[in-house]
Amino acid sequence: MNHLDNPTINLYLDDALDAVARARADAHLAVCPVCAGELASLRALTTSFDAWQTEPIPHDLSVRVMQRVAQRPAPVNVSRWGAFLLAAQTLVAVGLFIWLLPILTRLLAQLTNISLPSVALNPFPDVSVWIGPLGVALPSFDIWVWGLVLGGGAVVWLVVNRLILSSLNRPLETSK
Amino acid sequence: MQLFDASQCIQGVMGNTTSLRPALTWTVRAAHCAMEILTKQTDARLVTLTLQGDRDAFGELVRRHQTSAYNVARRIVGDPQDALDVTQDAFVRAYDALASFDRRRPFAPWLHTIVANLALNLAQRRRPTESLEHDFEISDMTTNPERGILAAEQQQRVRQALLQLPPAWRAVVELRHFQDMSYQEISDTLNLPVSDVKSHLFRARQKLKHLFEQTE
């Protein structure tokens, strides 16, 4: 008779065999006192772990932990939705930066009467071509319009940020 | 809800106050009531409160779970002082990583995985014999001394045997038998392949069986 090997007996003990292997092991254990004995001794071993009772903690750690925690930044709860919003906002910011940089440098050159090198006036030629007519039309606005646009944009930006941050720590359904 | 509880609690204790320093008494009682309210919150709620900036809520989580976390560390590192250090570090790590904790799941297993990892790292840095030199407290000797002695002997035997295992095997035994984790969960926790988890566990059981047979 072929006995069950050690891994099989352990997997049986942990209820980790598939249905077919378990049925085969059951059939073998029913007729083999050696393997049944081995399984029983493993069961007794795992039961003996119960003898290790929970020990009381020698002293309360909460004060020490709280002292250490007080020196650390508060954890920020970035939910999946919040992470998506932050990523989208970052992408928009980078896009705006690329789009506005040539326009702003051109305006700056006009205002300060400094002749900037061509690379500073058009650092992203491919993007400028892509945005085409709008990129050409916008520099015709005067500085007040630009101030209004950028100031308004900044306010919207701050409001959106505040909304994102308040959504990050929203409570979930509580369960112990 | 929480504010309502607090005002009710404070009103209740203020009714009995006859102190000459009502402001101080009120402050102390209010703090006491706030603590009492925290103790009634679920773990998930305490995590939410911590993430909203209430550090006292995290203090309550520490008080609530420090004994179980300490016992996880104790079973892996052996030495009580090391276990205390590991437990403390684990709570600080847990605080830092609190945002990643899924509040729909129970808090204790998540904390225990952090403890187990830190304890394993420490145990692997220590010499294997160091952890065997510590005496363990004998519990429950007052109610039935004879039974208490037998239980303590059995406990001592199990501890001595477990602490003779290599740290990685001990950590796997801890997670499988004391934390009731599956092979896959242990694999994820300790960052080991499932085949290694099985191998460690099966060999640990074999060695423990051998050690128990020797001491019988």
C-alpha cells in the first residue's frame, strides 16, 4: 500500500486539497492506520498551540505611540476617486503649462521690452502647431484679460482642490 | 450623534459635581467623556476619525489592539522587550499607512500582518539562541494550582519548541495557526511564494512534532 506523503497529509489537515484528492485521501485514511495516526498526531500538534495563552502586555504602549505619532504628518486618505481627480488635475496643469508658456513668455517679452531667444518664445513648437488657431488668437488679448483668465482659473483651481481634499476623508460605512 | 453623546455624558457627570473648581472639573470630566465615547466606536469609525485628524481616535485603536499585537510579536521574536518595541513600531507604521487600510475589513488582521513582518525582520537579525533564554510568566496559578502548573508546563513546552524554529517558519506557523490565514494570505503578507509557505509550514510541523516527542 502506498502511504500518503507528508505534503498531502498537511494539505488534508489544512483543508487545502481539491475534491478529487480529498476523496482519494479519505478513502486511504479509512483503511490505513499509519497515515491516520500521522494525521492524528499533526492534529494534536496544532491543538497544542492553544496552550500558548494570550499574555497581558507588560505596560500600556498608547502614550509612547501617541508621542511618536504626534511628530509625524497626519495620514492622508487618498481614495481611488480622489487619486483619479488628483491625476486628472495634474494632467490638466501640465497641459496648461505647455500651452500657456509660449504665450506668457511672448507677453512678458512685450511688457518688459526684452528680446527673448526664439526657443523661449516657442519652446513647444509641435504643441503650438497642434493647438493652431486658438494659440494664435489668444495672445491678441491684452494683459487684463489674461489677468482675469488666470485669476479666475486660480480661484476655480483652489475650489476644486478643496472639494477633492474634503472628498478624500469622507467616512465609509462602519464595521468592526 | 457624537456631540449629542458628549453633551449627555457631561451633563450627567456635571449634575453630581460639587467641586470648588468647576472649570477644571468640567475640563477633566469632558476629556473623560470624550475618551468614553471613543471606546464605544467601531474600529472602522476610529480609523475614519484618525484620518480626519483626530489623533485620540488612533490612541483608542492602540489601547484596543496592543495586547493582541504584542502577542503576535512575542510569539515570533520571543523576547518581551523586543516584542514591545516591534509592537510600538508596528503601530507607528500602521498610522503612516492608515489611508491604505480598507475600512470594510477588520482592523486587527491588517495590523497583525504589519507586526508579523516587523517581528520577522527583527528575529532574522537576531541570533537564534537569544530568544530562548527568557522565562515566561506562569498564568492562572491561583484558582487551581495543580492544573495551573500543568497548563504552564504545557505552555512552556509549546513556546520553547516554537522558538527553536527558524524565524521564517515561526512566522508562517504564527500566521497559519494563530491568525488563521490561508496559504495565499500568508504568501501575500510575508511576500513569499506559496510553495515556500507550504514548505516552511510542513517542515515546521515536522520539526515541532519531533521536538514534542523528545520532551515527552
